[in-house]
Amino acid sequence: MDYNAQLEQAIDQLHEEGRYRTFIDIERQRGHFPHATWRKPDGSETPITVWCGNDYLGMGQHPAVLSAMHEAVDAAGAGSGGTRNISGTTVFHKRLEAELADLHGKESALLFTSAYIANDATLSTLPKLFPGLIIYSDALNHASMIEGVRRNGGAKRIFRHNDVAHLRELMAADDPAAPKLIAFESVYSMDGDFGPIEAICDLADEFGALTYIDEVHAVGMYGPRGGGVAERDRLLHRLDIINGTLAKAYGVMGGYIAASGRMCDAIRSYAPGFIFTTSLPPAVAAGAAASVAHLKRDQALRERHQTQAKILKTRLKGMGLPIIDHGSHIVPVIVGDPVHTKVLSDMLLDRYGIYVQPINYPTVPRGTERLRFTPSPVHGPKELDHLVHAMDELWSHCALNRADLSA
């Protein structure tokens, strides 16, 4: 086989379909988020505003987070020195796990290098702990959950997105004595819709199933202390395993699960993705702990975040742009074609200094390609005005459809 030719063919296919992804070099400016510098291939520099970042609350530049990281570097150096089982468990990791367990009202928490790894490692390990386990997984679950369920070698059932009736049908058709687990999300990041947490918990009680919820796009941003949608809805006590990230609202890096002491101990002892991975650097753990602790108290920041999202959605709707609005902080604008989506993204960057990446298949279904905006408390009125003006101009320039506002 001509391996290089095969690789070239695979890449060419992405170009032909308009799905090839281009990375741009960005230097974020501490103290000036969401502003950044775009370093072009020709060596020139251009100021831009980032509208697609997942540092939802701007905690990546918060003084409390930076101070904690500096102190940890001075105290403990750069790396952790190994896996958690060898030499990679430090006081910084233990403090962070304690903060996370408290955040979710659980006995324990377990750190991973990312929420992707936390999902993959946990879901692929659970059938080892519960032989014969059947996992019921929402059709739109994140790729990390899909991968974990696929790799575990156990039985799986896929229920239609947020369709509790379909989930009930699947569960009722299986052996009542078989161990069961329902895996779903609280906020689905592409459409910004919410999972039916309470209804799923009711089904879990009825069929004797465990519950596994991914709160990656909700922790830090929902609930009185940032414990996610489950905390907001007072359902934390009904969820067995909660997955979250430290790389979005908390502005740092890493992932985790929060659960009972026995559950975390078993995953810690059996999951290869935990056992054989070097632990987070102490400074990262320290910064994340400071961020979690701060957001337990800063409800005002969460409120400003939600207000910004509502304002942007209202203004885009007012221009007739086809947005999806399920009441969350995520603002998807549907373009419906991968080539047009990429063109819009490029023009926003080149002409207006607005950076938003196109979202194409396989992240979203074909025909629903979109620009996904993530407004934050650090996007001010000027940035918002500039974005709305740019979208209005480009939508007309590209002759894209608008809603009939007179109807």
C-alpha cells in the first residue's frame, strides 16, 4: 500500500466536503479576555475577539486562580512526577478532589487528565465491576461517552435523544435482574438543550438502575454553588456518578467523576485510563481548586453569563437569524452547509477580527452545520455590537435565509 497516498486521499476528502479544520495561532491576553492576538502564517499579527472559547466565565485569567498556580509552581515545581499510584498524588490533588466532592454533595471525587478520559475510563470500566451490566446511552451523548460504552465489551442500548418513553421501552424489554446504568448529559453542547434529569432518575428508581450524568457544560455555571443543572434542580442526591470538567467554566484543565467512596475507589483501582496516566501538574490542580472554591461563592458571575447569552440570542433572533434556543448559555446559529459555514467563519475572522470555528459533521448531523457562539461575562457591549453588526452584514452578503419576522 502507498500509505502517503492513502493519507492524502483521506485529507482531500475532507477538503472536498468542506469539513477540513484549520487551526489558527492564538495568543490570549491575560487581563483582556476575550481579546487575543492572531499570529498569521506570514508573520503578521492581528487583534481578534474570541467568540467560541469554552472558558465560559473568564476564570482562566482570574487573580485567585493565577495566584494559586504561581504559589504551587514555586512550592512543588512543574510536573507531578508520575501516576497517582506511583508518586503523582500530592496535597494539591487531594484538596481539589475534596472541593469537587463537596461541590456535588458526594463522598468522593476522582481526578483525571480530562473529562474525555474520565468518561471513557469510567464507562469502559463499569462492566468489570458489574458483570452483565447494560448501559442505556442517549443518542447524542458526547464522543467520550460513546467511546467508553463502545469499548467496555458489555451490552448497550441507544435511546433516542431525550426520549424518556423510548428509554422506558428499552429498559422494560431487558432482564429485570440485570444490572443497569443510564448515561446522559445535563446540557448538550451543540444544540444547548437540557437532559430530562428528573424523569431519567424516576426511571432509574423504577428499574433499579444507576445514573451517570455528564455535567461538563454546566459545572460552574448552574446551581447556587456551580454544581451544575442537577444542583440547580435539587437532584444531586439522585445521581450516582457525576462527570465534570475543569477546562471550561473553571478555566484550567482536567476532568473528574464525583460519586460514593466505594465507586471512586473501585474506578481508581480498576480503570487503566486512571492507573497508567501521569497525574495533573500540581499547579493545575491548585488553580482548579481555587477556581472551584471561588465559583461556589460568585453567583453574580453566573447571572451575568446567563444575561449575556440572553442578550445575544435576542438580538440575533431580532435579525431573523436561525438560532437554536433551549434556554442555555450556548448560542448555535444554523447555516446548514459545510462550505458556507467555513466561508462565514473565514470572513468573520479576516474582515471583522471575530473568531468562531465552524461546527460540521460528524460533530453535528449533516445539514445542521453551524457557528456556535459562547458569550461570556467578559464580552462587553462593544464586542457584542460588533458581532451582531458583522453577522447582519455577512448574512446578507452570502444571501442566506432569514426568518419571516412579520409572520
